[in-house]
Amino acid sequence: MAVIGAGPAGFYTAYRVLSKLANAKVDMYESLPVPYGLVRFGVAPDHPEVKNCQDKFSEVAQDPRFTYIGNTPIGTSWPHPPHRSLPLAALGPHYDALLLSYGASKDRKLGIPGEDTLAGVYSARAFVGWYNGLPEYRCLRPSLHLAEEATVIGQGNVALDVARMLLSPVDDLRTTDITEYAIEELSRSRVKRVRVVGRRGLLQAAFTVKELRELLSLQGVGFHPVHASLLPKDPNSFPRTQKRIMQVLQKGPKTQLADPEKSWELCFLRSPKAFIPTANDPARIGAVEFEKNRLEDPMFSPSSKAIGTGETEVLPTDLAFRSIGYLSEQIPGFETLGIPFNEKRGLVPNEDGRVVKPLDPKTGDPAIPVPGVYASGWVKRGPTGVIASTMYDAFETGDRIVSDWTGREVDFMKFGGEEEKLGWEAVSNEAASRGMRPISWAQWMKIDGAEKERGARFGKEREKFTSEEEMLAVLE
Amino acid sequence: MFPRAVITSTTRLLLRQSHSHFLPRRTPAFPSPILPSSLTRPFSTTSLRKHGHTTPPKPGEELYVTFIDKSSNPHKFAVSAGENLLDIAQEHDLDMEGACGGSAACSTCHVIVVDDAMYERIPEPEDDENDMLDLAFGLTETSRLGCQVKMSKEIDGLVVKLPSMTRNLQSSDFSKKG
């Protein structure tokens, strides 16, 4: 089986398949030299315990039936020129099964004026990638030293992560695995106030109670309370999860300062309409224009929709972060292998992880499985969920692969060639002929060791290498 | 990926050899002094094992805990005081994950205490455990995180169920991270 993407979805699926099929062999392809995907580049640096799942992944990687193939992009063009990536079709003939677990590499856009043109407007994905050392965003250099007010658009946990990074005392972050360049910029930050803005209300917001509690526990950070009209009168009549969020909000921040140095707030019922330049620099953001919304009745139902009122409000801001979700893309070559893609939802249509050509509503043709192709993680279900949900969902796909294989009722990949598929043994020749430089698990362990050594100098778990060149230089 | 019929290691080696003429290996798969396992691909029947870190109870000091697995089969173990349910389950290869390593930062070791009275005898969950339970699938009134429940005399004879929630998850079951 070929796995595309070395994040938690790929690892947990590989783990499940290897645990249940003694003869399974798994080759895992990763476009970066380093593994773990969003566990390394997405999970906030002050959540080290969430990264403990890496221990399990490392254990999976030590299995002799598992091969890690880093620095080997499949079908992608950016930032690798075509001759430095493998076309998807190069894998097909050498595997029985293909697992798509490459996640969501884009983010949803607002589609409003100023989004792509004004300095100071960032995607949360880029900002998170920047502080976590994702090579793609190492040069983002967000101008925190020029900013006092920041606006985060979106109310998921990524939005709350961004707010927490902007408001946390820098000294609390120094000992995490955050990049040193991010520490430098964060210590120059003048950000005092962060607004986290959502289209709907508290009951419809996507963040979870842990992230809310953390923001309310920050030393020296005040919280502007949510207006009572936006909260239900009796939290006890709600299910446990919502009830606990309301209770945490009611309790308020740990720091009760009359005039706090920094503060944040949750702004509800606001849809962004435009980013507006600041008066003295037409190329830099100075404000966001919002349309005020109201909620469809019943307003305290999680599915209540926002209705625009036509009334607008302009809030000044020096920085804006778009945090309204991620999007998966298809890999060039899907069509050749007959793999469908749902552009609208940004995922690969599947049933329990088995990729299917979806039911055709016009002709009524039923869904047809694509032989041997499976999906896991955000490519499978869309960009939501914590590690636990990714794990369960990966196990579901793993179980599906195992039962398809042992049940012998469905076809696996058939692209001619080998009677018994040779996997990486065959594909490596193609990679070599393209002058690619695959990274093995042992080589990753060297990079890992070098990062930990660098980190020890700063008293932190690791100091990440943030460019592919630096990572590969360790192996010279 | 894997042979459909169980093939002995000898047969497999023969298969390898018979195929090797297709692709003479000119370049090593990984240009490095470290020989990757992929070149040899040894046949192996070892499955991945989980490891708990428990110490066996001293004679006369055994406490008992029963896990009811996803197929409703009970597994009863004699354990020492102070051991937590996640470690015990992993020590005995039960199907329980501890993605965060037992630090109450995920919900993968969710268990359901079968007896209400027994549930009351376990020290109350802290905020961080409750925060994670909020995200657990199939949450019940007597749900706990296995990593946070330590065996003691008070809860000797504890019976917990592993929730079976790996199938047919609705997207609404997921907390959004977006």
C-alpha cells in the first residue's frame, strides 16, 4: 500500500492495517523531508502533550514492513518543479492500494476586497505555519511590531490558537518548540487587543472549551464580556458541551484588571465585507467593514443561520487573520487513475474511507468503488476534528482496507506489470532517474536529533529547521 | 501491498527473486550509508504491540478491574493500586489508544463506568479531563478518561466499557478545528 502524506491520518491508518494484516507492507510518501504533518506544523507549540501521538507514529515507522519516503512529493508542482516530484501515475502499477491522506493544503477565502492586496492581512494557516516553522511560510514575517489591534475572522480552534499566540506572554512560549524567529517577532509585538469575530453566535461557534479556558487563563490578559442578550438565560437546559462553554464564559478571565495591558473579545453576528486601507498608507490594512447579522429562530440552536441586516460596522485593526477553514485540493493525475474529487466540499468522495465515484443524481447510477483507492483524514471528511477524531476515522478506513482485502469481494489496483507489487523497490528507480532525493526514516531520525540538539541550547524540546535545505544539510 | 493467501517466508523469497529481473537495481532506494529496510523487505508476522508500564500486584494486594471490549467480551485483570486504566489496558493489548500519552489532552482512552455507585467513588474529574470528555464520542453520564482513573481499594472490582464508536460517525460528532 502506498500512503500519500505522513500526517496523523496516514500514520493511524498504516498502524491499523499493519496491526491487522501480518503480510501488509506500507510505503509512506511525504513531500517534506520531515514527517507528522499538522502535528508538527499545525498543533500549537504550547500544546506539547497533543504531540505525544508522535511516539506512536515513530513506533509504527520502526516496523520492518513500513518504509518512510520523505522529500518525495507526489503529483504536486509547488514548490517543487515537475521533475522534482513523482507523478501519481508512477505509483499506480506498483501497489495494490493507494491511501490518500495528504490533508488540506489550502485555506478557504472570504472573497472580499483587500483580502489579497493589503499588507497586514494574513491567512491563519500561513501564520500558524510561520510560527511552527513550515518551510512554505518561513518568510511570512507578520508585522506584529506595527500593530496594536488585531482581528481574527472565524471562531474555530485555529482562530483561538492565533489569538492565544498573539496574547501569550512571550516568556511562556520560549521553552516550547516554537521557532526562534517567531519568538523574536512576538517579543517585538505591540498587539494589545484581539477581536475574534464570527458570523453567528456562541452556540454556533466551532471552538472548544479547552481553548476558551486557556485564553481566559492568560496572565495579564483581560476579556471584554459577551453581551447578555447573546447568551441563553439558562445554561443548564443545554447539552453538557455547550453548558460548560457558557459556564467558563460566565466565570470570566482569571486576570481581573481594571485596565489590562492586553485584552481580547469574542464578537458575534458580524460578516466581513471588506478590508479597508489605513488613511496614511493605501497598501496597508486599517479597518474591517462588517455587516451585522441576526440569527434565525431559534437563535440558541447550533444550526441557526445568520441573516444579514444590511447594517454595517467598521472596526479599526492593524492586522487581520482569515481563519474560516482549510480546503483540500486534488493531486494532479486523479483523472488518469479515475479518482473523483468534490471541489465544492474539498474532499474525495468515499464510503467509510473507500473512494467511490458518487451516485449520479441525474442518471441514478449508484456509487461505484474505485479499486484499491482509499482516503483518510481531512481529504476524507473535510478539514475538521481533533487528533481523536482523525484517529477513529483513520481506523475506520484501515478496517475497510483490511476487510476489503481479506473479503476478496472487491478489486484492488490493477495497472498491469507485477504479479506481486514491488512498491518502493520499483518506484525508487523512477525517483532516482528524476534526480530526487528521498529521505528514509533513519535519515529523519538524524534530522530529529540535530533539531533536539539545537533546541537544547535554548532550553527547548527542539529548534526546528525551517527550510528543506537546512534539513538536508544535516545529512551531508 | 500484501499477498492475499498467507505465503510462507520461503515462497515469498522465491517470488522476490523471480521478479527481480524486471528491475535491475541500479541506484539504491535511499542514497545514504544507512541501508533502508525497504531493500530487503523482510517477511514478518509480528504485529505492532502496545506497551503499558504496570507493575504486577503483590500477593494479597490484588485489586480487580474488568474491561468490556467492543465485542462485549469481559477481560478481568488483577492489578496494583495506583495503576491507571490506560496503562492497564495497553499492558494487556486491549483496543485502547492513548494518543496524548496519558496527559488528559485527547479523548482516545474514553471509558464508561458501568455501575453508577462505583462512578461516584472515583475522585471527580478535573477541568482538563472534562474538557476532553466533551469531545469524546458516545459520551455518557459515567464517562471518564482511562488515563485519569487510578486503581484504589475504594474502586476494587471496577467494571468499565470501551465505547464502540468507530463506525458511522456523523460530521456533527466532530468538534470543529477550523
